[in-house]
Amino acid sequence: MPKSNHLKVKDGLIGVCIADALGVPVEFKSRQERTLNPITKMQGYGTYNQPPGTWSDDSSLTFCLAEALTQELLTDKFYATLADYFCKWRQKAYWTPHGFVFDIGITTNMAILRLKQGISPIKAGQTGEMSNGNGSLMRILPLAFCYQLVKFPSLIKHVHNVSCVTHGHPRSQIACGIYISIAVSLLEGNEPLQAYSEGIARVRDIYEQEPYRSEMQHFQRVMSGEIPDLPIDSINSGGYVVETLEAALWCFLNSNNYADAVLNAVNLGGDTDTTAAVTGGLAGIYYGIEQIPQEWIDEIARKDDIIDLAKRLETAINKKKCS
């Protein structure tokens, strides 16, 4: 794939939400079930009894982050704006597909309650080891599009802070940082395996420092570069952030197109919508919206609103680059 300076915001956001919607109807179903009855197309109802094309909190919070960036592009007010959007989503169903919230993680819900109590945004997320669900990783992608605006260590600092709004443990921060580093390498025009290699290399120095260094034992498989070579039976797809990162990378790196990448993620079973959404962000960036099946795009809820959000974020970033 040729190198390009195109920001690919639309590709990434659509990539996330379509994959999310593919996974919503079968969330929590087992891998055995998916092996016997694999998902091959956009379906509806199932776990949450929602119509086809319905995305979950994964996409809602991704869109809230994108919206906050359009308003306050990494300014001093950015985190407060982001917190306001998260609260607005929880209380007023902002950026939901059909006007109501039907899914929310426990850790995210607790953080939003703390935000409503006036806790500082970057201190709202729980910091205990048991608070390492995938709720910050699932929504972190929009920060990758800001990679040309700040130096890389500063970008990763923002990634950590945005994770901390709901998930403050260093392990969750690291997972988000690795993911964004790989996404940035894709945006720079690199092929998937090269982006994976460069992405993990670029954050290595950052994570040699505490409080991250002692957590890196949990990312040994990711940082070794061995993820694409692992057998599928060793890939877990539950709600633990490290598992989600590994599963998403495995699906992306062992596929040749967007559809295969996200369907592989859904058919792992378990936390299907989030594994697929995290996979779909990378696959959307790399393959582009042109390679996403048109029938899936046509079915997605609020498609025009999402495309408009992508355009507004791209405009804000380009304006900042020129200022």
C-alpha cells in the first residue's frame, strides 16, 4: 500500500463501528458456538435485541472522544470537555445509535459517576489491578489521528491520560499506548507487519520507566513480536485488556482484508463487539472505507452523522497543522 498523508479519520471511525455492530448480536457467546455457526454478515437482535447495524458503547465513547477533539484539540480544556461528553452519553444518550444506552462496562460506569461528583477527569478511572477491562482500549483510536500535531511521547502521554478517565491502571494505559503506536505507524503508510514491529519498538523506551516497567511482563507476547505466529487456541477473547489487544492484533495480522479481519474477531467469541471494534480500527485505517463491504456501511446506524463527525475532526486537525 503506498504511503499517504491522508488522515483516514473516516476509515478508522467507520472501521470501528461496523466491526462493533457485527459483534453486538453475539456478545458473550462462546467460541464453540461461533465455530458451529460463524458470523458472515451483519445481523441483528441476539444478545441485546437490537436491529442490524447497531453499535455499542465501544463506538459511542469513540465518537465522544472524536467529538471532544473537534472542540478542544488537546488543549487545556480537552479533558474536561471529554468528561462532559462521557457524562452526556451516560445521562442523555448522547452519541448512541437509537437514543438510549443499552450496554456499559462496570469500570466505565463507576468512573462516570466519579466524574459527575467532580473528580478530576484523569483521576476518575479506577487504578486497581481488577480494573483492567478493555473499556479504554475500545475507544482510544481517535487520538492516533493527532500524531502529526505533537511529538510522539506527548501523544502517548495524552493516550495515557485519556485511558485514565475511565481506566487508570498502568496496564490499561500501556495497552492503549501500544495500540495507538501501531495505528500511527499504519497512518504513516506502513504495511501491517511493519507497523506492528515499528509500533512496539517506538514505545519500548517509554515503558522501560516506572510505573510501566513492572507491568511489561503482561505484554511479553505482544512486545516479542510473536502475536501473528501464535495458534488460535492460545488467543483469548474475553474482556481483559491484554487479551483484547492480543486478539485484535492477531486477527488484523492474520487477514488480508477488512471483512476477514473483523469477522475473525467476532468469531473468536466472548467479548465479540470490543475485540472486533479494536480490530476494526486498525483494519479500517489500513484497508480504507472503499474495501469495507458496502452493504455493511449502508446498514450502520447514523452513518451520515459518523461521516460528518469524521470530516469535522479531520478539518480540525488540518486547521491545527496549518496554524
